[in-house]
Amino acid sequence: DAGVIQSPRHEVTEMGQEVTLRCKPISGHDYLFWYRQTMMRGLELLIYFNNNVPIDDSGMPEDRFSAKMPNASFSTLKIQPSEPRDSAVYFCASRGRGQPQHFGDGTRLSIL
Amino acid sequence: QQQVKQSPQSLIVQKGGISIINCAYENTAFDYFPWYQQFPGKGPALLIAIRPDVSEKKEGRFTISFNKSAKQFSLHIMDSQPGDSATYFCAASRNNAGNMLTFGGGTRLMVKP
């Protein structure tokens, strides 16, 4: 079991640039979640998918944020344009039916 | 309504001691209460979870105590070890099998040798 795989692990970019974070869930898991972790706001759920379909995106902060899941083994979280306040650690998690959420090791994003 | 409040923010315990972390919630619809452990540079990992039909659940050195009437639950770590030093998060969700988790603010635990 390779676990949830996120890439890149670290991203540093300048304000205004487009940022794309990637996630490969655990094989066979049909739920996928995107979280953001900051010192000020803690761990927040941004959006989650079931069978590749977005179910709840009420945590997505602004229209600058978008997430897609084109197939069962891949998801992206995109920020365009990025701003310094988007700096955070972004986690992807997945779970199978009746199982708890398994988290990846996150992407540490710094917007200069 | 969705808030989960966690205390203390940080905790220092001697090796062999008991670590106690508390959480309180407001939404009575919450029906799943997991605890996650997070080491630096890693994602949170499920430690133990409880549903409100039981008042206590124990797994090894880790115990969750749940008080439905007070809307509080706590994590006890018995015989704390330096390897338990990490950040602990309580969480809660409702009616959807642990999908929309609301997390507490976290407790940074340090266990001194």
C-alpha cells in the first residue's frame, strides 16, 4: 500500500502565478478530500469527491481555487492567480467505504 | 455551530505519565469523533475513533472518553513515551461516515525522557 501520494512536496512561487497541486489516492478508495492547514485557521476541509464527482466545495475559499478529479487515481487543486495568503500546507486524503481518511504528507506552498 | 474546541494548545508530560487532551463540540448532530496524530512533515494519521453510543474506547495505551450530555470527549495517553511527542487533533463529523471532518485546533505534546 503506497499511501496517498502528493506532489510536489514543496512549491515556492511568486504572487500571481498559477499553482497546481497533485494527488494520487489509495487504489480502491472512492472518496478524496483536499485540506488546507495554517497556523491561524488550523486544518480546514476545502472540497471532497465521491466517485470522481465533487460533493461539497463549501470550504473552497474563493473562485481562484478549483479542484478536479478526472479519474479515480488522480486529482488536482489549482490556484490561479496565487496570493501570499494562500501560503499553507495542503493535504490530500482518501478513504474507502467504511474506512477512515488516510492523509498524504502534504504540499508546503509558499507564495512570495 | 460547526466548531470543535480543543485544549490545551500545548502539553509537556514526563515519560511514563498520563497525557490528557480535551475537546468540546456544539453541534449535537455530530456522530463520529476521531483523533489524529501528526508528526512534523507528515500528514495526520488516525489514532482512534469513537461513536456516541459508547462512553469509552481503549486501544493499547490510548483511550477516548466520551460525555454526550456535556458534549465533550477526551484522549488519554497512558504511560506516555517520547515517541508520542507529536501534534494531536480531535475531529467530529455528522451523518456521513467521517467525510466532512471539523478539526480542533490541535495540541502539541512533548514527552520528556
